[in-house]
Amino acid sequence: MRTTITLDDDVASRLETEARRSGQSFKTVVNEFLRSGLMQRQTAGKAPRFVVAPLDLGGALPGRSYDDIGALLEEAEGPRHR
């Protein structure tokens, strides 16, 4: 099949370099890299689902509350915590 595509300059340069290095035609190099990329996509499959396992860290310390995070940060890190 014959078609026209527009390659970004950096991609065209890398393909030309590879064609010179390998002694293959530009067309052959483009086709090989396209095949390789398409095969990687097919074999990559779907990524496993990311699951976060909750961990109970207990409640707030006696006399403290999570309702005012700013106050907790100031107590833990000092008045310049920002």
C-alpha cells in the first residue's frame, strides 16, 4: 500500500540514522519499527488494576482532632509549616 505521512523532524532523523546504520532502505526501517511498535501494543495487554489496601492507623491522639488539620500541622511542625 502506498500512502503519504508527515513525520516529525526528530522521528525522521532517527529513522534515517537507523537506515544508514543498518544498510536497509528507509521504507524497510519504517515498516520494521511500525511492526515492532504495533506488536508491543498488542502484547502489552491491559495493566493490572491498581488497588490500595487500607491500613488502620488508629484514631487521633487523645485531645486532638482531624477537624483542624492546620492546627495539627502547626503543633507538629511549628508555626512556619507553610
